[in-house]
Amino acid sequence: MITILQSQLLPPPPIKLRHSSLLFSPSQHSRPNLKFTSKSSPSPPTITMASIKVHGVPMSTATMRVLAALYEKDLEFELIPVDMRAGAHKQEPFLSLNPFGQIPALQDGDLTLFESRAITEYIADEYSEKGEKLMCPGCNKVKALTKVWLNVEGQQFDPIASKIAFERIFKGMFGMTTDPAAVQELEGKLVRVLDIYEARLSKSEFLACDCFTLADLHHLPVIHYLMGTDSKALFESRPKVCEWVKKITARPAWAKVVDLQKQ
Amino acid sequence: MAGIKVFGHAASISTRRVLLTLHEKNLDFELVHVDLKDGEHKTESFLSHNPFGKVPAFEDGDLKLFESRAITQYIAHRYEGQGTNLLQPDSKNLAQYAIMAMGMQVEAHQFDPLASKLAWEHVFKLIYGLTTDQAVVAEEEAKLAKVLDVYEARLKEFKYLAGDTFTLTDLHHIPAVQYLLETPTKKLFTERPHVNKWVAEITKRPASQKILQ
């Protein structure tokens, strides 16, 4: 659970201490930096500076992808909000983190990364001994199959599914209207992808192999949004896909990501 | 030994990504031609290689793969000791690997969607007897220009996209770049000096020449 305490912004301490708190950043006084630990802190609280920082917002699918991986791995991190409305992601200092001007970006010590799927892969590799395994251990063959399904999510599923999420959900938030013809066309493409998933999941517990991997995790944010819309029927009408969606969305780490949106 | 087989089309951007990797590694392989014009990629026989009905598909002995970027990564790791090193110089350094992986995502999500659309408009449409839509070209070129501005800044600092050596990150760009150099879109590359230099380096490699034959 998260222990939230008011505190002043502290300059980086010369030594590491342990603490969970709500730190306020002077430049974003309306949106505090959120520091999270996945486990309860023992009392009395001590002070820590997380070495992992995520620059993003809990609503963003790409940010959620990274948060899911961090929670699966039980890693401490600091979520630093980016003021999207003010266009902060298209300006410095954010552009120094991601010159493409997109959230999220991640800092781990002096390593800076962007592209959510490269970030999750780094988390899975660097912290392979911590928390849940997000890649199947094994030989080149197993790794290769995982890469196949990672690419399937990125190249076949996401381009279609995220456009549907944009039409059905995000357009409304920006004062635009859903285009039903576009939704219909996109859903026509998505069902062909989901039919292939149905066949795959009849032979394999999860997409890449019989364990939960990044290949499954990467789907969570967009599926989460689509399951809150009429598009959920496409997933629910395919028994193996339906079962897989239930399994992956029921994971405790995922529940923590969804919780962040409610704050 | 069953050997390496690529099921694809010698002119296809995705197939070429895999062929490049095999040539860089000096690996023997068989290219099994898939007749895209005839719709062979949508037949049951091909779908058993790639249920998404897209070229290329790949076999190495009893390992079957699809998705060109998964195949190239498999080859780069499996045959790490052979031919050109396509990974970072220290393949165990996870931070370095992450930087290469980040570059591969940039190619897949920022560069390729635009470059492929432009190649479709300028080159492949004509093969199918269709006409280039100049409005689409203008729109996609404007977006690609912004992406290449980021590349220009990056290539000022480093010789290649993931550092100072040629890696998969650079290789993944080559097939689309080669097509675009034959079109008016070429100017976007040539008018940026560091991008221009990088393009010249990666396209003059012997493997890059081989896939054009």
C-alpha cells in the first residue's frame, strides 16, 4: 500500500535512506510527483530516492505498459507527471529525455530510455532476478518465439486496437466525436487478428509460451480500455481469448496500475 | 541438416530485412519465393508458416518464425560468433542493449510506418498499376522530415544509431531507405548531412548491395 505524507521537496540526499512519500515538485505544483513502493513500508518511515524515474501519466497506454512491468518486478520507482495539456512533452526539458516528444521516458541511474517496449524489455533483463519473470528463461528458440509475439503485439495488434481506443475513448476526452465507420473498419481488421490469437491460445497458455511474458503484458493497457467499450464483445466472443484477457487483467500488478488512474 | 529457409519475396522490404541479416552473417539459406501478386501469401499453405499472411516467414531446422524483426534478432543472437556482429560490441551490457532495442522500436514505430507508406505511394503502387497520391506523399514527407531531424541530431553524436558500430538498428532501416533513395523523397535524406553520411555508409555495405541483385 502507498503511505502518503506531505513533505517539502528535499534536495537529493548524499546517502540513500528509505521512505515513501508524496514529493512536491515546484514546477508542477498542481500535480505532485508520486513515489511508490509495491510493498508496505515498515514504520517508522525512512527516506529513499528511487533510482528509477518514469516520466508519464497513468492514463497513457504506453506509460501503463511500463508501470505494469515495474509492478510485476516489485521495483521502487518515482512517477513524474508530464503536463500533457500544457504540451510539456513537446518541449524541453522533456525533449532531452525523448526527442520524439512522447511519453513515457524512463531514467535508471544515468541510463535514459524511451519507447515503452524497449523500456519493459530493459526492466525484464536488468531485473531478471526480481519479482515475476517476464521473459521465459531458456535457449535461443524460446527467446525467438517470445520476440515473434512481442512483434505481433507491436506490429499487428496495437496499430489497429489503439486506433479503436482513440476513436471510442480518447476522442471524446478531447472534444471530438467517434467516427462509427472508422470503428467498424478497424474492428473488421481486429477480428482477423483475434481469430489468430484464438487459434494460438488453443495451443499455448499465453501468447509466447506457457508462462506470462512481456508479449502478454504489452497488450494490457489497450485491452483494458477496449473492455470498457462495446468492442469488448470481440474479445468475449472468442473463448480462449476471453479466458486469456481475464487471466492477464486479474494480475495483482495490473490492478495497481489501474488504481493509479483513480488517484 | 534442414538448413535455413526464408519464405518471402526478394523485393519486399520486410523480406529484405531478413536477407540482409543472413548476408551480413555469411549464412547459407534458401529463398522460397512467395508470389504476392497472385495472393500466395493468403493461401492455406503459406498461412501455416505465418498465420498473419505476411512475408517473410522463416525456418531454421525445426524452428519456425515470422515477423522480420523477430527473425533478424534470432539470427543476430543465434549466430553471434559469425560474420558481422549485429549486436552491441559488449553483447552482455544491458544498458547498451537497451539503447539498441530502443532504436529498433524507433525504426518500427516512428520511421517505418511513414517510410513504408511513401515506398507504397512512389514505388509499389505503380507496380500494381495504381497512381501516386501526391497529397499523401506531402503529408507523410512532412512527418518523416521531423523524424529525420531527430536522427540528424543523433547521428551528429554517434556514427550509427545505437552507438559507434553498425547494429540491427541501422540494418532494419536499409530496405526502405534504398527504395526511397530512388524517389523524390530522397531529398529528405540528402539535405541532412549526418543522415546523408549514415545512409551512404549503410547502403554501400556488401550485404546491402547483394539484396539489390
